[in-house]
Amino acid sequence: MAIAAVRPAADTDVDEIVRIQADTWRVAYAGIVPEEALAQLSGDEARAAWSDAVGAGDGSAADSYWVFVATEGEWTVGFCAAARYAGREDRDIAEISALVVEPRWGRRGHGGRLLAAAAKALREAGSERGRAWVPETDTATRGFYARAGWVPDGAVRTLDTGAGTVREVRCSGSLDLVLT
């Protein structure tokens, strides 16, 4: 049996992060996110953005960023990006901006391990609650967050992808996760 783990992402992980996001979103969000927007996930701009995100910081600043990768044996199977932003009135925003596990590696606990690592980093940075924006029609991801104790909190937004729009709901909950 291969060993599953989560670790901070390194520069050498960027190509796999780009590949996993592009491949997974093409399947999961076909018909939800316009094809033109999905095509941008594997270009040079996406690679540069993920390279910047991986090198953004170690969580020591007021605005802190983390990218984690999940591995199984020698394979990179998923990733998670998390951030803590200083907010107004001494409130912070702790957000999971991406959590993607390649479908062929699904149902093995990688998503839960990634979310747990991100929640731990966000808690250590001083946050108590987190949030994630999920396409309204993505019931699988909403179910994943619900199993961790994060539920829709009533906030919605519509994103302009440049080729159409995507309606998202915000799921939020405690960073003291309930992983089942």
C-alpha cells in the first residue's frame, strides 16, 4: 500500500498543480464553466499564477498564503490553496481558494487531509472560521465541505469568466474540522 501524505508545495510541484486543476476542472465543470475559461487553466498565465502562489509566503505575515499538495506514493494527486487576509474591524478572512483532488485518486481521504492541513495553518495564523466558494451546481464539493462541518451561509456571488458567468455559494464553518 502506498503512503498518503500532505506537504507544502514546492516550485517543482507547479506543473502538476496546473495539470491536476486543468484536467479535473475540464471533467467536473464541463457545462458549468465555459470552455474558453477552462482552456486558460493550462496556459502560461496559469503556470505563472501558481508559481507565484507557491512562493507567496510561509504564513508569517498578516496576509498569509499556503499551497499544499497531497501525494500517494510517488504521485501528486491533489492540492489546496489557502489564505488568511487581514480584514476590517480586527476580523480576518480565512479562505480555501482551491481544493482539487484528481478523480482517479478520489475517495481515499486526500481531500480531507488537504483541508485539515490548510485549517491547521489558518488556525495557527489566528483564524477560527474558514470559508470556500463553490459553484452552486457542484453538489459533490458542497457535500465534501458539509461533511467537514462547513455549510452554505447564505452568501452568493456570480463570477464573470470572460466567456460566461458562474454562480457560487459560500460555505463556511469552524477551522476545528469535523472530518468523517
